[in-house]
Amino acid sequence: MELLTGEYRNTLDEKGRVLFPSKLRNELFSDSDRNVLIVTQSFDHCLWLYTLDEWKNISSKIMETASPFNARNSLVLRHFIAPAQEVELDKAGRLSIPQSLREYAHLSKDCVILGINKYMELWDAQAYADYLGENEDSLKEAAEALSNISF
């Protein structure tokens, strides 16, 4: 699988479906007979989207290290693992976002899909713009913390 990158803007229709970018569809599903993604909550009121293989990988790592007897672990399990749902793209390439996840991410008409290497994010466009504006200073600090990376 190539790296999943790019920022794509699409609209959510009245049935809660968003057209999944053809570039990402072609990359993810060219060798597959099932066009399925796992959709779950993130920590920033957006949604995370994973292929089945990536979801199995990350969720198994989390489950191996998280104890349900630890309150902090349980919080992560309840927020990230529990709401995850398998969603199949329809023949038109649309992803039907479950209502509970649409509500969590406050998805309205305009949406942004971000490819972030091995997973994707789905944002309400205005919420994403607000997030970027609110975190501009933090971004600069986070980038400075990576100053030991050389090209």
C-alpha cells in the first residue's frame, strides 16, 4: 500500500454519505473484493478511518496493552475501540457515516478527508478550519520538537 496522503473536500448528503476520494479508493481497494473501512472516533472531534488490516493491527496492539481494570485504559477503550464500526463503500464510492459518529464529529454539509499515511481523518470543514486556527501556536512548538529530523 502506498502512503495515504492528501486533503480532499467533499459534501455530506442528506443520507449521511460522503463521496470517498477516488485516489484513495484506488489505492486502498484495487486488490480487494470488499471496499470496507473501519470508522471510529478520534480525540479531536473528527473521525478516524482505517482499512481492515490497519484496524486489526492498531486495535490488537491497544487491546494487548490496555487493561479494562485500569481507569485510564478503559477511557481510551470506550472512546476509541467501542464506537468503531465497519462501513462498506457503495457502488458510487460513497461512505455512509453512522449517525452516532456523524453527531460526534458534528459533520454538516462540507467535509474534509485527510490522508495521514496509514489512516485517514474525516472532519467537518468548519471544525477543521477552527482546529487549525486554534492550534497554530501549538503546531509551531510541535514542529520545533521535531528539529532533530534532518533531510
